[in-house]
Amino acid sequence: MVSKRIIVGLLALSLQIGLGQECLILNEVVHSQRLGAGRVIHVYLPASYQMDPRRRYPVLYVQDGQNIFSSAGTNCAFGWGGWQLDKTADELSRAGKMQEIIMVAVDNSVNRLDEYDGRLNSSQAGTVTTNTTTAFQNYAAFLITELKPRIDREYRTRPDPANTGLMGSSLGGFASLTLAWNHPDVFGRTACLSGSFQIARTNFLNETLRNYRGTPKPFQIYLDSGTLDFTGGDDNRALTAQAAAELRRIGWNINLMLYVYEKPLTPEAMSKAGLRRDKWNEALTSQHNEFYWRLRAWRALVFLFPPDKK
């Protein structure tokens, strides 16, 4: 259970999304015994949340939460700007292309690498215990035993795995996939953008996926990449394709989507998309940044949360 949270500010930002309807973003700090510190979260409530008190919603938990919503500002993330995922979800749901959902963006910390690296103590793989031994396990325990119960208590959620998702990019994308892999009884949908499969000597790809001989686990997976990154690499395109191939071997078919963003945008397109001019040259040689994740995230939302069947 969650210990008593420390609220350092409950900031309600009303964002117009048309016809007088508003979504709401609430920022707060939640204390975690598992992490031994407070963690900032940002809760997005869709337009209809305030209008229909009987309605319940799926929930998407997003890593690197400080960069996810438009409330982060246009110059965050070293000038790349945030994902503006609230605006994307608003537009898609208004157009009938996805369900309305609640989103919970969880800030990273100075321990980001360790919390997101997916490593488990082999004797505790797939479990959440009181004797967790890695930072990743502690982060998983925070999400599963502290944060999710709190969100399910305080908001009108659909708490079952089929209506609970994860999303992230780079290390956050890798963490989102490995969290769902290890806890499919909690998370039934996951999105991994430009996933850092090289982490821990590609042990998840080489040891977990390639050695797995069971049936597909009960969760949907969205994977994507670009073709260029700031290190001179391929934005994890090759490793992402290998992971997708292994997942298909295991049996993921309609529950798996792989997308490759082939080419960087032209400067003209970057200007129209709102990227700062001083970032254009860098954006021509790297798709591993918040700007491109902002452009690609809609596919994950549509795939994981398609419109409810009438």
C-alpha cells in the first residue's frame, strides 16, 4: 500500500480542447517507501472525466514523466520540447480514433539508468517481494504496489490488466516492455519507442526472448524506431527488429505492431511541427529525441487503445 503522500502542489491546468470541454493535468509528489523518496507524477484526466461521474477509464503509465505533457513547456528536454501527449490524446479521442484514457506520467530520477535497466535478481524474476534487490525491482514495486493502487483508489479507472498500459522511449521504452513482460498480470499493454535493447549486454533480447519457449504472454506490444541517432547509430532499429522477430516466433501477431520512421523530417517540416530552428541540424542526424517521439506516439495510442466497440 502507498504510504501517506506528500503533496507539494496540486496544480490544475485547464487545457481547452474544443466545445468548451477541458482536460485536466494534476501534478503532485507521492512518497514511496519502495524508492525511499518522493516521486513527482502528472495525472491527465480526459475531457469527459468531469462530465460523466459514472464512467471509468483505462490507464496508461508513462516513463520520463517530466517531458510527457504540454505543461512541460516547449523548451524542455534540451530544447526538443515535450511529447505533448495530452494534446495528441485529445485530438485522437475527439476524432474517434482512440478511447479516452487517464494517463499517469512518472518523473525519472537521478537513478534513471538503474531503475529502467530491466535487470532482475534471478531468484525473484517476475515477482514483487519485500526483499527486492535491484533498482529496477524497486521501481516495479513502486508502480505495482504503491502508485497503481493509489491511482485506482482516487480516480475512476478500469484496474484490470487489459486496461492498464505502459509507455516510454529509449531506456523508458525498454523499462516499459520488460515491466509488462515480467508482470503481465498487471500490465496488458505496452509501448516501447526507440527501445534501448543494448542495455545489460542485450540480455533481455539474447537471454530472455531467444530462450523463451512458452506461449505468448497476455499483453499487446507496440515497438518502433527511427533510423538515426546522436551516437551515429540506427536509433536501435536493428535490435528492435530482432526483438519483434523473436516475439513473432513466440506467437505475437495481431497483438504486436512494429513501425520504423524511415527518414528525418526536412527543415520545412520541422518548422511546421514547431521545432526550434537551432535544433534543425541535429534533428537531421538523430531521431532519438522527444521531438520525434512526439511525432510517433500517436501510433502507439491508437494501437493500444482503439475506440470502444459500440
